[in-house]
Amino acid sequence: MSTDPRPIVEIAEELGLRPDEIELYGPYKAKVNLDVLQRLPTRRARYVLVTGTTPTPFGEGKTTVTVGLGQAFAHLGLRSIVTVRQSSLGPVFGTKGAGAGGGKAQLLPFPDLALHFTGDSHAVTAAHNLCAAFLDHALDRGEVVLNPRTITWPRVLDVNDRALRHIVTGLEEPGAATRSTRFDITAASEVMAILALATGYRDLRERLGRIVVGFTYDGQPVTAEDLRVAGSMTALLVEALKPNLVQTTEHTPAFVHTGPFGNIAHGNSSVIADLIATRLADVVLTEAGFGTELGAEKFFHIKCRVSGLVPDAAVLVTSVRSMKVQGGVGSRRTRAAEEELAREDVGAVERGLVNLAKHLENLAAFGLPVVVVVNRFPTDSERELERVRCAALELGAVGAAVVSVYADGGRGGLEAARALVQAFEKPTAFRPLYELDAPLEQKVEVIARTLYGAGSVRFSAAARRQLDLLARHGYDRLPVCMAKTPLSLSADPSLLGRPEGFEVTVRELRLMAGAGFVTALLGDIQTMPALGRRPLGAEIDVDEHGVIHGLR
């Protein structure tokens, strides 16, 4: 880390929090009590979504930019808070790393943020698996009339493990019925989604009770309330619902809370953190996972509908490297690809600008002013950077700036922060792309055609049966949460740039009644990731002083 953190009590005091409104988890992190919402009932902040163009295998530094912009607003004399998701152990030990920013625009304390943090993810894992245990107990005791073939509730683990994608339970247990099931990663758990969307303890309890674990023989849903486990699940999550307050390298405040994945879950930090942050700050920057067609789309259609918060502007993070990859250069995660991306290639940048154009169009479809932020990397040439910046303005952004927040902290993001201040004065006409009373099939098609550029949508035979079941019980009026690869605007990771006219296949629909949406699995997307060819966990170790090395 580039600087030592200050005591978190000082950060909280400067933010306007009272001593009885925080609970310390050591000297540098704290939880914020929900009572602050009653003391400060009115939103005061400008609310900004931070999203990005299609990412490369090397990452674009979206969290680094989010943190750096929060620091930049402090240089302008504005109180800012960034709200981001907490890390999953899967990517930490897999291929992506902790996603806590970097350089002079990093979240502290690290490595706490990368590992157990305040234990929220473990609480989600425990609550989810408690429901699974109650489900199997009820089946064994005959306490619920549940058709075992309809059970949809898996178990979860916060580690990438491909061997757990398909399992059989009940083996070698006398009298037990064997059945096929699976493990998902904790970040894909419906309990994680519920925690991220709950607006308070009563809402949390009601959502957990609405979880559907399967159906009876006559097709009626069986819920966690029916299993009499929702109360205990809520008890496990009492502390986890409180947002976590930390700081940046320049000692500006940040809420790091909940961790639903951006490609297989709804990909945004918690509603409760944003509700509190917008009452404490002048500007709140909240980051959504991956590109505009993933985390941003779910932010607009799922998170904003729950929170009632309407964004004032959007930041679209991109990079020269991103444009080169979308232009067909260096798309593999290899040393040779990195060397290729390091060489000046304005032609590749030019070819990749179609991807930037599509993401700008996607944000414009929601009626928001957009500022494009080009994250500078050491190998970028001035010609390449200027071409991306100018193209952003040509393509409709209300502002565009190159930032160097990794190297320079908040000062490296001042131009972008000033562009956002100007964007706040622009008129907004925020609107969703679909209404909730539209059929589920129509919602999927609107997203795929409008945001992905698809020419058609096909539902598998299994998905068609699930559509009928969901419609029978009124669940088709819920929002849809699309699960697909983040490496392309399409569901095919090999289609770069701006693919058009392709077919999207909906393989499966999963009901998340407690979270309040239906997940549509596209292509071959998995809800339990694998470690990857070169797991980052192989590079992590601890020295004789207990200091952890190798975390990213």
C-alpha cells in the first residue's frame, strides 16, 4: 500500500457519523448502523454510476478509476464516497484478483479487503447452506410435500471449484434419497443478492422467506418460510447487512459491501450502502461490474428500482488497451499479448472504437449524460490516448478525460471530476428499457437486441418449460438478470468489437423470488467458476512475520 491508513473513527467523524453509529472491526474498518437512515432521511448527493467498455483479460482498472475519482472530488472541496463490491475469494485465488484499486488510488486496509474482511461473505455462505440443510432435513422427515425432482436450491462455497458444478447427495446414507444437485460460488447465491438489495431488517427477513427452493407435486412453490428457516438465516445476516466503512489511500471514505458477481449475478454493491452514502456525501460514485450490458443494465433495471435512487450521470471507463483488444490485438492473457498491447498501434485503437460507440449508445438508451474516462497505462502513447478521448466526444459523450489516478491519485483525476461537475448540469431523462408487467421473454429480447446487438433470441426446450412455470405463478413479471460472458457484448467470448445480428440462446431460467428477479443463463456460462490455467493462489504466501505476499 502506498500510504498508512488513518484510524477509521476519524474518517467516520469527518463523514458526519456519530460514535454510536459505527462498530469497529479493528482500527481501520467499521460497520455503520442502519439507524443513520432515520437520523438523515433525505438524499443530498449527486449519484454517479461507474461502468466500463468490454474488459480485456488484463483488466482496465475500473475500481482504480472509481477510487481515484472519489479522491479527485475531495480535491475540488466536495465530500465524496465511493461504494463498491467486496471481493470474492474465487477471483482472489483465481485469475482476477481482489479488485480493490491500485497504486495511489487503492482501498485500505489491504489485504483485509481481499480475504475475510468483516466476514460478510462467510455469513452469506452459512445462511445459504443452512437453508440447504433444512431442506434436506424436511425431505428426510417428510415435513414438506416437495417433489425432489423440482428442487432448485444448491449449496455454495466462496472458492472456484469446477468439481462441484455437479454433485450427488445422499450416497451411503441409510434411508436417504439420492439426488443430483450442485454448488454455486457464494457471489452467485440468492442470499448474496438479497443482502445486496435489502433496504432494512424487515425487508431482509421478508425476502429470505420468499426464497423458492422447489415445487410440490401439484406445482406449488415451496419457500424458505415453509421450511421454517428464514428467521435463522436472517439471524446469521444481522451484522452482514451493515455496510463496511473503509478508506482510500488519500483517506477519503468508501463503503465496501456485498459481492454479487457482475456476469452471473446482478453485479452491484448494496442498496443500503448507497442509501446511507447519498445522505452523507455531496457526490457518491457507485461501481457496477463489467460493461454497460452487464452490471450497468442490472443497476438500472434491478438496483435502481429497489433503491429509488436515480443516477445523475454515468462514467464510462475505457483504456487504449481495451480498444486495441476490441480491434483484434492482444486478446489472449499471455506475455506475447502484453508485449503486443505495449506497442503503439493507432490503427488497432481505431478499429476497436466501435466497441466504445456501442457502450455509449447503451448508456444513452437509459437517458443519462456520460463522461468517458480513459485510464492511462505506462505503455500508452499520447497519440493513442488522444484518439480515444476525441472519439468519445465525437460519439456523444458530454465529457472525456484521460486520468492517471494510479500514478497520481486524486490529482490525476481532476479533469474527469470537473467534467462530471459539468455533466451534473445536463438534463437527464432516466428511463428503463422495459416495464415490469412485460412478459419475461420480451424483457430478455429487449436487452439482447438493444444492448447486445443480437439479431434473435432462442430459448432452449428446458427454458421454454421454465417460462411457462414462472408465468403460471406470476414470476414472469419480475426483472430479469442476464448471466453471460463479460468478454463480449454477445454471449460468445470470441466475438470482439461490436458484433451484430447474432443469436442469443437462453439455456436456463432460475427463479430468485427472494431477490426479486429471474436469472437467465446464456450460452455456456457457469455459476461455479474454475480456477483457470495459472491461478493467482499459487503466487500467495506468508513470511515468518505473518505478512501476506502475492495478493493482487
